[in-house]
Amino acid sequence: MTEDKEFIRIPIGPIHPALEEPFKVTIVTDGEEIVDVDVRFGYNYRGLEWIAQRRNFINVMYMAERVCGICSFAHTYAYAITVENFIGQEIPERAKYIRAIVAELERIHSHLLITAVMAHNAGFDTWFMRLMQLREKTMDMLELITGNRVNYGIMTIGGVRRDIGDKEKRMLTEYIDYMQRKVLPEIIDLFMYNKTIENRFIGSGILSKEDARAYSVVGPVLRGSGIDHDIRRDFPYDAYGNLDFEVITPKKILGNVRGDSYDRTLVRIFEIVESLKIIEESLERLPSGPIHGKQMIPLPITLKRLSGRSIGRVEAPRGELLHYILAGNSEGPIRWKVRTPTEANAYALKVMLKGDQIADAPVTIASIDPCISCCDRITIIDTNTGEKYEKTFDELLRLKSER
């Protein structure tokens, strides 16, 4: 802590028990009340977008999968849609439903992780372990279908790499039944009817509907403020236009909207319920047929001829994920841009934390489920001229050695 006139500046992070990944939030307090907030990234920078400019379109698919370890499928999904839109690639119906199944399993495991973190922040360490155990079971299902627990490697341009057989269907059905019948009622009972949880979460990190729109937040943070919006329903892609599911908002759960940490947590829990319904319906609707679309011209040749721009977006666990490609008749993209949900959500912390007590800060920060590896960038600004420019990793190393 450093004293600045009558205010106190308190750094939270970049390494802190309440943070899943390193970033820094500096809160300025007047007594116990937070009066200002500064959010800083840059502790996880890897230069993936820059590296992509020196790779071909197929290579970038594997890089997209490594943007984030939690939502790696969402990134390959968005990238695949971006390229498929570019080349006009048709996707077989069976592949569309398999994509939806994997995407919803990933959403469940992501939501279970942040719900476990929220339970830990409320002092329920037993439930933290229980929720992490359930996440392990979900990752077992992902491994069953894709062959991997992380970086699944199932997505490809034009379809998927692996099929779902009778064994996988049976085990997924057993998993859905276990989650719906035994597990979710316990989780809902804990978070909806426990006074300790309510006292810890209710009223902390309030983000009004107006502020949510002003800061362009996405995903459960947006829906937690009462805005009924989901890319899967409002701009359906692949199989989602044929699937029946409900977009969760606090009003549908509680009858009212506060836009606080409690609302955001409940939205994620009830989204798990909807994800299980989507998986169940996808298994029932799963048609026979191929899992990869036909290509008249070999894909590498088609991709070399690309010129122009394309955008693809999906509803990742944390919200709308957007991939942008600029191409110009070359082996790889001229520019690959990833706009992640945390990039949209994190700066709303400035509004959410103002007026809160210091003790509420870890809960509020965790409630947006920040994913830092997704959104770290580096841009150097000359404070004398205001000019912005980028440095490569090698150039930064050279500057360091010269000093």
C-alpha cells in the first residue's frame, strides 16, 4: 500500500489467490470504500497474433486452440467459422451437432471452474473441491469424445476429426442423468438458499443494465445485468438454430435483477442446466452421415487464393468471442485478430468496484470470470509524441540485452 493524500492505493495482483491468472487491479480507497479502479494487463503476453502473420491458415488453427486452455474449443470454433465463411465451405449436419456437444461440454467445465472459485471466495472449500471433482468428470467426457482433456484437436475446417459412436452416446447419457438428477439440485440449493453465500455475493459488484450496454460487456456478465442476449440464439450458427434452449437472466431465476456478483453466479449455474439440455437434444437429433465436408479443390490451394476480410463469432463460456481475418492471396493471414470476452468485460470492473468495500473486491473480480491469457496484448506508446507501435519478442529481448 502507498498513501496518496487522503486516499490509499491497494494493488490486487498480478499474483493473488482470488485470480485464476495474472493481471493487476489497483483500487483507490477512501477508508473502506473503493473510489477509483485501474485495470492493467500485460503479464501473460505471448504474441500469438503476431506469430500468426508468419504461419499458414492451417497452422493458425493449432495456434487458436492454444489461446486459452479453458475455452480452447471455442477459439478453434470461431476460427473455423471465420475461414469457412471465407471459402463458402458447407458443414455436414452430423458435424454441426458434434461441434455443439463439445462446445457445451466445454461451457459446463468452464462454468464449474468459476463456480468453484466463487465457492472458495465465500469460504466453502469443501464445495470448491466438490465442484472441481465434477469438472474432472466433465473433462473425462471431453476426453472420451476428443481424445484429449485440454486442446482437444477435434475441430477442423469443414467439420470435425472424430465421430461419436454408441459407446460415447451411452456414457454421455449417463453423465447427463447424473448431473441433472443428483448434482445440479445440490449446487442450486447451496447457491440459492444459503445465507452465507447471499451475504457475501448480494450487492457486490453491481453493473446496471445501462452500464452493461455502455461498456459492451458480453456473456454471463451481460445476462447477469438483465440483458437477454446470446449469440447462439440471436445469431445462430451450425446446429444452434435447430436446438431448443433458454437464455438465462436473473429475472427468469429470481424474478428481479440486481446485476451483482450473485446474479452472475446464478446465471452460470443455470446455464449448465441449459447446456445439458442442448447436449441431450443434440444426441437425440444426431443424424447419420459424414463428419467432414467435401472440397472440390484441395484446402491449402483454396486458402492461398483468399483475399478480403472475414469474421466469425461464437458464444464462448465467457461470452461473445470474435475472430477476424484479413487475407491477401498469401499462404497465411495478413492479420488475425481475436476479440475475447474478457477484453470486453474487464474494463467494466471500474464501474462494478466503485462504491464497494475493499473486502468485496476479490469476489467482484472473480465474478466476471477473467481469462487473461486470452486478451494480453502489448503496444508501446511514446509519451512525447503519442505514437503507438509494436515490438516483436526478439526485438524486446534485444532491447533488454542492450541495456
